[in-house]
Amino acid sequence: MSYVCGHNRERHFPAEINIHFPGMGGLDKPSVWVFPRLKVCLDCGLTQFQMAETQLTQLTEGEFTPEAKSMAA
């Protein structure tokens, strides 16, 4: 998944992001912390980052409730 906004004023920033699982079922699951480098377009605000495989695995192993699936779509 790669998006290009067409602008060329990009800058990288360190970040910390706490990802929560959606829905009521997500309240009982631990959140996933990621510490990516953000690539931010200073013209339009489009922001991209890549997560480590360990953190991606934590997200894919979390089970979604039917309510959470509809909220994520």
C-alpha cells in the first residue's frame, strides 16, 4: 500500500503510536505500541509509516468481534 500525493515537501519524524483493537471486545486486549518513523507531506498532511513484523503479528493475531469488523470497514 503506497500513496503518493504529488507534492514533494516530505519530512521524517520519530513517533510513538498506541494502536487499540476496535469494538467492545478490544477493551480486553492489550494495545500494540509501535515506534515508527513517520514520513509526512508538509503540503497536504499525508502520513505514512511501516511497522515491524513483530508488531504486525500482534495485530493480526488479535481476534475481532463481529461489531469490531463492521467498525473497521
